[in-house]
Amino acid sequence: MKTPEIGIAIVAPGGCAPDEAAVARGIARLQAQGATVHNYYDPEHTFQRFGGTDAGRLAQLNAAAADPDVQVVLALRGSYGISRILPDIDFQAMADSRKLFVGYSDFTAFHMGLLAKTGRASFAGPMLCDDFTRDETEQFTLDQLWSCLAGPTHVVTGTAEDNPQVEAVGTLWGGNLAMLVHLLGTPYFPQVDGGILFLEDVNEHPYRVERMLLQLLHAGVLQRQNAIVLGDFSAYKLSPMDRGYDFDAMLAYVRQRSPVPVLTGLEFGHIRRRVTLPFGGQARLQSDASGFSLQITDYPTLARP
């Protein structure tokens, strides 16, 4: 699927680029596919591990939101940094700009704040690094993005052997589990009732995943959802002291404790092949022994931002 002929802004509200040549390659790839790229990230203005000073990264977001030739604002990468500038982001201005904001990982904090403060949907999807900068891109991931942004309906499917039978509707929200828990109790945590919560993480041992899920349970968040859909949890290391405790053992325990169904098999997380999800859209979840489907509607698109 070819990139729509649109303006795409590149911003780095989190970490800086690990490879400047890769950034140029990603921008060239977008341009070759028909997009006009407005790059607000300047590698000469990076600060420590960040894509700029706090003020500089905030300025990137503001400039992209104010640019009349931009329709999509694409995060450079995740890492860490948005939490530093959350109090200074004018989320109402972001929503009023009618831009389609795209990213995941650390960018979950932006999605959360935007939904909590304005009710505006955004997109848990790819970022410039590494999705557009790899020598060999994952076409499924890129096609998912453009298909989702085109709308008006986006369908995601998944398979898993032991998912329960579920039919549920609700607001689709979630993202990186560590970022969700980090924002719990703040003004940037959306108060979603009857939602469908999707979660992923990386480099987190299963006991840490369990601990964060239990924190959401103890805080009353899980009880208010209609279903939980788990994406990819990878790059952790087990040890001999785990004594048989692994991700499957953790999942079995969480399913016993959870008051709502917990599904697995969502192709979302720190993986190359990844779906795009409208964060704040309205979703219909159907699951049985053969797999599950998520049909998402009522979110901004390129045609109707």
C-alpha cells in the first residue's frame, strides 16, 4: 500500500535517534512513497538521551500541531521523555489541530493525556525509528498504519489457543503497561468505563508484568473494563530462581484474579510485525476458539480528521 499524499511531521518528544543516517533513510522512504515530510527533529539540538531539551521537545510538538501543511504527526521513537513535558503540553490545542498523532511505547503517555484531557483519539502505531528506517521494512506494519488512518473502520484479528469466548464493546485504549501504571493517579490517566484495554511491554520479567496488572486491579481499573487484550511481552530473561514461574504461569494467575476476560494474541508491542490501533476509538471485540477480531470505528481519519 502506497503512502497517501499527505504532510507528515516528524517529532522527537522522547528519545533521540540512535542512528542519524537511519533517520535520513526513513524520511527518504516516506518521500519516495509520496509523502511531504516536515522534520522538526534536529540532531544538533539533542540533549543527553533526549530528542532535545524539555522546552525544545515541547516546541517540536507545538510547531507540528500548528503547521497547516501537516496531517499526520509521527513520533521519531519512544525510549523516555514525554513524562517530563506532560504538564506543559496544551492537549486542547493538540486536539483542536485535528492532526493524527502516531506512536507507541513512551508515546503512550501522549495518547493517555490526549484522551484524558480532551477525549480525542490518536493512534498506537509505528514510529520513524525503526519502522521506517530498517534496511527491510515490515510491509504489514506500514500497511496497517495507512489502512487505519484511511478508515472509517479498522479491523484487527488475532489467534490464540486458550482465549475465552467474548463479545464486548467499548472504548479501545491502553498501550505500554509500564507507562499506564506510571500515570495512574495523575490527571493524564483516562477514566474509561466499559473499555477494551490493550497492553504490551518489553524487557519486563513476568513477575513485574503481574505486579503492574495487580496494581491496576487494586486501583479498580481492570474492574471497570469489559475485556483485556494482551499484545507482545518479550525480551525478558527467566532465572533458575523462577522455579517454573514463567509468562504462562503469570497469565494463569492473572486470569484467576481478573474480574474480566483476559485475551492474548494481539500483534502489538515492541515487535516488527505490528497492528495500528485507534487509541480512543470505539471497538467491538468478538472472540472464540478460532481467534478474535476487533472492529474499530468512530475515530478521526485522513478524510475526516
